[in-house]
Amino acid sequence: ESVSNIIAAGEVVENPASMIKELIENSLDAGAGSIRVEVKNNGRDVRLVDTGMGMGKEDLFLCVERHATSKIKDKGDIFNLTSYGFRGEALASIGSISKMIISSKTNDSKTGHKINLNAGKVTKYEEISRAVGTEIVIKDLFFNTPARLKFLRKKSTEYARIREIVLKEALYNTEVSFSLLLDGREVVKTSGRGIENTILELFGRNTLKNSTKFSLGYWGNMNLLKSNKDSIYTYVNGRYVKSKTIEKAVLDAYYTKLTRGRYPFAIIFFDISPDLVDINVHPSKKIIKFVDEDGVYREILDCLTDAIYRDDR
Ligand code: ADP
Ligand code: MG
């Protein structure tokens, strides 16, 4: 059982950033209005605090069991779900390859509860007093999986990945306030006051000033300074994804305005019926394919071209 946890952990926790993504999505599923993430030690030590609904004692013990999920089990199609989680694997996996402490309290309980785990085994339990919500502390990630530990990249790389993950969650969940601290330095801070405040807080005033709302999100004026090939942010049904098709549609829409080698800044929130998403993609992979790639291409190209060239006509 613990061996299969460690194997599953390999899929869920590729690196500290993917672990943090799972934790944040749990907090979002719990309805948190604020999520704070503190990272140290190359991403091997992480503390997350949320203001979600919390867990009672029983749920706290359950949540670290494999396949324990309080969320609706669906047909396995992640693009068809109202919550992020569904496999009940993340916490058990993370627990099995670290030292973990979870503290939590629900609204309808006087006290909170706290458990300590070492490599997936509960080593301690206590009743505590704390506010409603959950705190998860992870220490020494990969301490018992030397092979994984070897794949840890240098700090700047791991921290850049983590920042990117938190930024992408914050950019979609704009009613939630996010804070990310890397070695004590706050690198992401949003107030949860809507999309335009969030764009301002994540990318700065210049980006907000030069971005225009359109039917699928925001498109940036090419005079923007800091765009690069990663500045096309694409969400399908609320999940951050990579799609060659969407990226090409965006680039083609900008075509005559783009100077060679430059990329636009764009945020695309694309919603599509889940059965038009190719389900043969692994849930942990962010690459997405559509049943009708041409149709998606055309729809995004049309909307964006319309928006960009509206003023020129
Ligand atoms: P999943 O998200 O697929 O259900 P996880 O292993 O990520 O599986 O989480 C297991 C369970 O633990 C969740 O279903 C949820 O009930 C509970 N849980 C995890 N994180 C939180 C949190 N931050 N706040 C409240 N409940 C949580
Ligand atoms: Mg989860």
C-alpha cells in the first residue's frame, strides 16, 4: 500500500510546483477566500494556509488515505467536473514522500484537529485551537525517494515553476486572494478583487492599461514590453492548459501586427462542452486536444481578429 502510494506520488508530484498546484486546487475546492503559500528549501518545505471550509477529525484522518475523496467521482473526465480534485490521490501521495502536518477546523466544531505524518504514517494527533480553514505543512519532500530528489532542479528553476503555477491559479480565481512567498520574499500577491485588479497585481499597470477586454478574455496591445512566448494564458473550462491550436489561433489573429519574434500578451478563457475535449489526455498533463481542432481554431481566430481589428475599420 505505501509502495503504491509512492508510485502514485511520482505521477502527482513531479516537482514541488505540481505538488503546490494540487494543494491550491484543494483549497479552491474547499471554497477558500484566501490562500497563502510559503516556500523554502528549494520547494521541499512548503506551508499552505487557507480559509476554506476545513475538515473535521474524521475527514482529517481520511484525507491522507489513498482514494479518499469527498468529491463526486465522475466518468474520469476532468473537463467535466465542477471541482478540481476527483481522484483522492494527492494528499496520500504527498504524505508518503514527505513529513506532513495538517491542521484544520470546520465552522461547526469548537476545536480544530492536527495530525503529523511521516512517510504516510500518522505519528501524532492532537486537538488544537485555530481559525476555520486548513494549514498544511510539508517538510523534506522526497526525503525517502532519492531518485526523485535527484531530479530536483536548481532553486531558481524550481522557484520559477512555483511562481508560474501560483500566478496561473490566481489569474483564473480572481475572487480569491493569493500570496506566495519564496524564502520569505513575496512574489505573488493578489487581493481577490476581480480580473482587472488581478491583472494589475500580477502584471503591473502597463499591462492592464494596454489590455482590452473581449468576448474570450483580454488581448494585449503589441506595444507591451514584457511579453514572451509564455504570455498567452489559456484556460479551458477553468483549467490552465497548453493548446497548440489555441496558441496558433492567437498568433494568427495578431499576424499583421506582430513583428517577427515577438509574442502577444493574451488571456483566453475558452469554454467548451466537455465531450468536445479529447479525453485521452492524462489528467496531470496540461496539454489539451479537441475533437474538432479546426472548429476551435476558427472560433478563437474569429473572435480575436474581430476584437483586434475593430478599431481599424
Ligand atoms: P481530491 O482532491 O481528489 O479529493 P486529495 O488527495 O487532493 O483528493 O484530497 C483528499 C480530500 O481531502 C479531499 O477530497 C478533501 O475532502 C480533503 N481536503 C484536502 N485539502 C483540503 C483543504 N485544503 N480544505 C478542506 N479539505 C481538504
Ligand atoms: Mg485534490
